[in-house]
Amino acid sequence: MKQSISPYPRLRTDAQGSGIVTQAGAVLLLRTAEKLGLTSEISAAFAPWRKSMATHDPGKILLDLAVAVAIGGDCVADLSILRAEPGVFGPVASGPTVSRLITLLAGDAPKALSAIDSARARARATAWSLAGERAPDHDIDADHPLVIDLDATLVTAHSDKEHAAPTFKRGYGFHPLCAFIDHGSDGTGEPAAMLLRPGNAGANTAADHKKVLAAALGQLPWAPGYRVGRKVLVRTDAGGGTHEFVAYCHARRLQYSVGFGPTESVVAAMDAYLPNSAWTPAYDAEGQVRPGAWVAEITGIIGLSGWPPGMRVIVRKEKPHPGAQLRFTDLDGLRLTAFATNTTRGQLPDLELRHRRRARCEDRIRNAKDTGLRNLPFHDFAANRIWCAIVELALDLTAWLQLLALHEHPARRWEPKTLRLRLFSTAGRLARHARRTRLHLARHAPRTSLLTTAHDRLAAT
């Protein structure tokens, strides 16, 4: 007998296993949807699209797609992962059936998207109610507002798709604008709205920012028919720093913190009229003084005619990173950045740190791209809009699962890729006894105890 020199055990493989379930950890997503009433909400919302004598419910098809995307799928064909496990996911529609449904919904995209948004908003209200003190809107006020971050990203199209266009980075594809509800440093975030746009859409198009923000506010449980006011803070980069968008936030009495590009005239005014005593040390991410960085308010020395009343401009100067090239708007060898806000209270370093934490939105966008947004699988623009809504639904399910069942554990902040590797991919075995079906998770899996704890929390919530 020949001795193996491989460091791995030599195994013989066959296809005789039965009752084995892959992606068994994804049952947490199903239980989350059931607990929040999302299964019934989305089924009722899409009842008008269900044909007589149809085998599959359109709402469940969309929810199946969202679950498939949440566990790593990026096209309709990846539903085969769920279809292979009817004991866990139930009957799953075939690829042609799903494609016909997407085509049908794309024919009336505004109505279909409205139905998805309504179901998501009601499920969000339930999720935040069950979360209690952990909910993003718990005890919010003007000093501790709910934060909505707006930012755009580029999605590459590798084939000729409807409305795909050249981008400002010399690529080709789309330029969606997204809004995320920030959960703070101890959590992740929830997608509130997503507007799919051609690749040549402007980064500072105020009409698009207003549309996305209005849709995001509509996702707040207490927003419909209620003046949101200063309990909500809107953060954007310089793309949102336009007169029209800032005026819109002012008219809706929202707090805002938007990028404000310092022009040469602003830098000249600072050089001439801003004394050195006006600068105060800036903070780092931990709220401690950061050497080599300072902040100052320049509202009184620059012209703000045409901007809404109450707007303040705060500028930061810091030593540039090694190798960074200076710009015409830099001053005395120091890099200048600025933002505008209407927040009246708070120390300048705290307000500047609050604005810089908008960078968490970049993480949310990266997670969205890892959850189906990187690949828009359809040719028709309307069908890809439906796909973006499915991506939002998948991200919502993941965020609500973490909010309700994974708190008090580092998994509360795990990104989608980590959740898939450590939780969703856990294997199990179906066992039937006394007319009941039980899913036995792999005992030796390193996160089995976390899975069972999360499942019990969802059941007890």
C-alpha cells in the first residue's frame, strides 16, 4: 500500500449523502424576515402581480432573491443554492420563472419599487420597535440626531446595458446614489434609499440628492406625516454641498453637515483675516487631540450670500501625508478641507469629527457591492432598478439580524463577507421525527453556539 505524503487526510468522495443542508446558517435570515412580518408584508404588496393559478408567490420569489444575495449570490442563477434545499427554504422558483417576474415588475417599475419600499418601511418600524434601546432612533434629539449619510459610487458594466455610460473615472457603467442610516461606531447601517443613475450622472446633482433624501426620510417609522426636524442629521461629501440641496435641508428643518470645497477666494480671505489664535487642535477618530491638525470657523470672513441663514463653515488644516501633492487651495504647505453645517451647539473639533465619520458610508457602500450591487445582471435599466431594491432588502435583512440577535457580540459589526464565512455557511442535517423537522447544526462548527443563541433571541424577541 502506497503511503500518502499529503498533509491532508485522504478521503473518498461520493454523492450518497442525504439530509445534509448547506448554508444552514441562513435560517437566521428567514427567521428575521418572519419575526418582522416581512414575509407577509411583501407577499401582500405583490399580490397584484400574482397570476391566477400561479404556483409561486411573487413576494416569496423576491424574498428568496434577497436571501440568496445576502449569502453571496450576485445573479438569478444563484437561486440554485436555495432551490437545492427545499427542506429549509421551501419551494424556490426556477430561473425562467424569476426572470419573467423581473420583466413583469420592470414594466411598472415605479409601482413595484413603491411596493418594496412600503414593505421595507413597515418591517423597519417593527425591527426598531423590537430593538428598543438599541434602535437607531432611540432617544434621538437635536444634540444626538439620527444620521443619514448620502454618497454615490461607480458600478462597472462589463457589457452594453441600457443607460450605461462613461464615468468621470474613465470607466463605463452606472453611478448610483445611496442613502444609509448610520448605526454608530458600535454597529453597521441600514440602506434607506438607492437611486440607480447612468454613469455620466453628475456627482453634485441637487435634484438627485433631494429625491434620495426624501425617499430615505420616508423609510423612517415616524417620518410620514411628521415634521422630522433637527432630530435628523444629513451628511454628504462636497457633492451635496450645493445651494439647492442645502436650501432643501433648511426648508425641511433638518440638520446638515455637507462638504464645502474651499475656493481660492476663501483661502485668500483666510490668509488675510483669520488670526492664528482662531485655530484649535483637531481630534482623531478616538476623540483625542491629533498632532498636526487644527480646525477653525470661517463663517464671518467669507461671503455666504445665497446660502440659507444659519449656515456655518468650518475648515480643517493638517500636514499632508508623505508623498501627497499640494493643491492651489492649500495654505502654507497644509492641506485644507471644509464643511458647512447648521448645527449651532458643540465644540468645533467635535463637529469636525462628526463630519469625518461620514466615511463610514464608504464601508456601507463597499458592503453593498459585496451584496449584489457590484454586478447589475440585467440589460434593461428598469430591471436593474428592481435588482437594486433586492440588494437593499438583502442588506436590511442582514442589518436587522445583527440588530436583534447578534448584539453583545462582535458579530454585531461583522461585514457581509465575514457573516457568510462564519455563520451562514455553517452546515447542518435535517432530521424528521414525530411529524416534526429539526435542523441539526454541525456540532464542531466554531460558531454553532452563536447561531443557536441568535436563533433563540429571535424566537424570544
